[in-house]
Amino acid sequence: MIKRLQFALNHFHGHVTRGVQNVVHPSSKIEQSFNVYISSLCKQKLFKDALQAFDVVEKNANCLVDPGTCALLISACSSLRSIEYARKIHNHILESNLLPNMILENHIVNMYGKCGLTKDARKVFDNMWERNVVSWTALIAGYSQKGPDIEAIKLYMQMQQSACSGLTEVDLGDQLHAQVIKSEFGSHLIAQNALIAMYTKFGRINEACSVFSRIKSKDLISWSSMIAGFSKLGYELEALCCFKEMLFQGTYYPNQFIFGSVFSACGCLGQPEYGRQIHGVSIKYGFEGDAFAGCSLTDMYAKCGFLRSAKTAFDLIESPDIASWNAVIAGFAYGGDANEAMLIFSQMRYLGSAPDDITVRSLLCGFADPFGLSQGKQLHSYIIKIGLDMDIPVCNTLLTMYANCSCFMDAYKMFNDIQGNADLVSWNAIITMCMHQHQVAEVFSLFRTMLLFQGSPDYITLANVLGACGKFASLEMGHQCGSLERARKLFDCMQNPDVVSWTSLIVGYAQFGYGEEALNLFSRMKNQGIKPNQVTLVGVLTACSHVGLVEEGMQLFNSMEREHGVVPTKEHVSCVVDLLARAGRIHDAEAFINQMVFEPDIVMWKTLLAACKNRCNIEVGKRVAENILKIDPSNSAAHVLLCSMYAGKM
């Protein structure tokens, strides 16, 4: 085999071999041929042959191995654990000036790790200009093969602080944790703190708590990591309790990072009173002007609706960074004061701070109606000026802004400009706009195109398309069964449907008479632990009405608040009135309306009046019509229905 390769090389260089005439071939053709040949050997898992072929090629000064073939050769070394060829191929890559190349460097780190050469792997890793999750994973895997040592523990800490701390190799983390426990470092505080950080990055709060609880002498990093983990993962109350416990023990003073985490927790909980108390504590410890703590404090006050307090907190920051500016601008923009947000934005630029994509996106969200269109267009011009007009998240926000301001042509133009690079948010934004404009056919058309270019939809997409199916069914009653079938197929494609998706389908089935199917879906939804909302229960009550399950419907209504935490609204009451009226229980329906805690509306009375007509109950019908005319004296429907009842009686 190797002789054949040597023959091919000689042939390409014009040597006369077995009567072959002198032929001169371009060097690119030579390289292409042997790269293809070696790649083929690697892909067939003929690793030894591939490495021997590399030896032949390397001796030929005019031939270079391309990056793709190098990657395959590196994988061959990894599989064979060949230290000799590992170093030989690495040297060839260096001599060929193929670095820096993050993909190749990741392969080299992984190769040295698998060959047990962790020092070589670390040297390559440290010299990388750019690293990603794969880089960290490869290096950690190399250390884990030889067993943890202090270098592995230090690597944990570096990973925690790096941009790649979003490592998601959970199995690798478990493996390393097990090895740390077995080793002499099992009770090492640095290792335990690193494990807390790792588990909170993975979103595994229980494992983080388990490690934290076993630390006998917690330091400031232990407390900071645990409080930050609670806050970031949505366990805000636990974050505050952990903070309180830390203060109670009195061993360490909280730092600016801990204050930042607890301010964020207060903001998410909507508890400004706790935030104010902790704000006072932070002043006591001298963090009032700190950028990190001040940024979170500003954000907390803004989220709780205290915009003036947010501005005051921001003004006290000694050297506000971009995150601080963004926090106060977003607070006013989302809080409905777009003018103040724009003033702060102007101040930011005047003081020399350069806005980023988050800044302009926050501002755009403040223009949610036609009155903000002029400022929105001015900001759009500025976005073009600073070169963010092709940033997809910014374009998505611009699209939404134009849609909210009723500038649908501008919104369409934005979408068409980015369609080749549109992401799921882009498609959802344009589909949602069409849905709000009742452009049902356009929703279906966009959805079909999206499936071709974007791939899998999410719950927002499906909620809109399910809604469009319902509207289509109401417009084309003859095709409602087919529309609901399409809606069901879309629903079944979802991996983890949320309450919006369940509700959309339940309401769809209920509205068009498929009560039993709606009730079956509701039962499945509860079994999967999905908590129904107000709209869900409207759909279920409607389904009970359509299939005549009066007692079940009444039982659901009476248990709504107790079992599901949903306070009955007028919509739910209207469903119960319809439920009783359809079953012919006219007097019960009237009594139910009269005993309500809030004033009945005209829809309830009209529902009952229609039932009175169907049952020719003039006695109740007359009283119902009088109630309708009290609410709306000009309502002709009450007179018409009364006349119809009297005519039917005659």
C-alpha cells in the first residue's frame, strides 16, 4: 500500500517509472491526491496505514497536509495512543503554519490528553489565541484520565471565571467530582468551591447544595458561589435565606458580588422592601458606589417600578460601566418612560460611553405604540450609523418595534432584509404580527417557509399557528376538522409543550364541539404536572357545556381557586351560565347569575335569553330581557328574542 503511494508521488513529479513518460503536474493536484488518500485511510479506520502514509508524504518537501487531513491524523494518533506520531504531526502542523486554528488546536489538546501527555496538552491550551467549550473539555478530560491533581483543581477555578464557564459536559463533571472525592483533595476547600461553581453552572442546584453543606469551614467564595447559584437559577428566596445565614454567622463580610446577587433576587421576587433593607446594609459596608452592586441595585428598583430610586442608585455609581448604563436605560424603557430613557442614552453618549446592542434593544422596546414611532425611526438611523443594522437580535427588536407602532410595511421590510439570516425569534416576530392582524393565510405561508429554512418551531410559533388554525376553522366551518387535525399534528411535534400550547389546543377543540377530546387533553395535561391557567379553564368549562357534563363543570368551577389557584372571572361565569342553560336548567342559570359577587354583564344575560328562547321559557326570558335593557336600552336583540318567544308560544 505504501509502495503504491510512493509510486504515485514519483509519477506526479515526472519520474519515469515503468515506462511512464515525464509529466509535470501542478503541486495542488499532488497535494489534493495524497490528502484524499490519507483521509480515506483514516475514515476506514486504517490508522496505522494512514500514519505510515504520512511518513512517506512528509519526506516530500513539495507536499503539505491540509488542516482537514491533519485533524483526521490527530484522531488516528488519539485512537492508537501514539506519542511518537502525536509529536511528529504536531511539528508538521507548526512547520506548515497552520496555526492559529482553534479546531486543530482543540484536536491537538485532546490528542495529547489521550496519550497521557498532559503537560504538552496544557502548553498548547495556554498558547491558544481563542478557546471554546471544546477546548476546556479536552483539557479536563486529559487530566481526568490521569487522576485529579492540584493542576486540575486550579483548572476548575479558571474555567469558573472564563467565558467558557457554560460547560455542559455534565457526565464529565460527575466523573471529576467522583475522582475528587476519592483523592486527597476531597475535603480541599478550593476543590469544593469549584464543584459548587460547576454544579450551579450546570443548573444542578441540589448537587451544589450537597457540596456546600459538607464544607466545614466555608470561606467568602463558598458563600458567594452558593448565593449566586441560587439567584441565577431562580431560587431567589433561598438566596436571601443563605445571605441571612451568612450575616448571622458573622465570619465574613459580604462583598459586592454577594450584594449584586441578593439585589437581583429581590428584583425577581418583586420585593423592594427587602431590597431597601439590604441596600442599607450595602451602604454600611461601603458598596454604594460600586459598579457591580450598583448595577444590580438599579435593576432591582427598576423591576419593582421604583424608577426614581433606580436613577438615584445609578447616579451614585462612581464609574458606571456599560452594564450599569444598560440597567437604568432598560428600567425606564420597560417602565413606560421612553423619553427619560432617551435622555439617559444621550447622557451616556455625551460622557463617552459607547452603547452596545443591549442598549439599543432596550430603547427600542420602549417604543410600543405609534406615539413612539418618530423616536424609533431616529434610533434606527443611529443603529445604521454605528453598524448594528445587521445584528440579528437588534433587527428582531426593530421588527417588533415597527409592528407595535402599526408600521407593518416597515416591519415586513426589516424581515425581508434579514430573511437569509433570520433566526427563530425573527420568524416568531413576523408570524405574531400577522396573527395580530388576522392574516391567517399569511401565517400559514410563513410557517411553511420557516419549516424549510429554520427547522423546528418553538411554543410561540406553535401557539400562533394553533390560533390561526382556530381562526381558519371559524371562517371555514366546513374545514374545521382538517384544521384541528393540523393543529394536533403541530402539537404532537412539540417535545415539552407548555401551558400555552396545551391551552391553545384545548380551547380549539372546545370551541368547535369536540368536548370529549378537549377534556381528554385536560386530563393528560394535569397528569404531566402542567398547571392550568385562566384560559385553560375557560376551554374546559366550554367543553363540559358542549358534552353536557353539568355536574363535572360545576365541580370544576367550584374548585378552581382551591385546586388550581385560579380566581373565577366573568368569562368562567359565562361558561357556567351556558353550561346550565344548554342543559335546560334555566332557573338554576338565573339564580347563578343573581348570586354572583360581581355585576353580571350583557353576555351572560344574552346567553341565558337565547336558552329561554330555545326552551320557550317566557317567564324567565322576560326578566332576562329587562336586565339586558337596563344595561343597554338600545339593544334590539332583547326585543327580537322576546318577540320570537311570544311568537313561538302562540
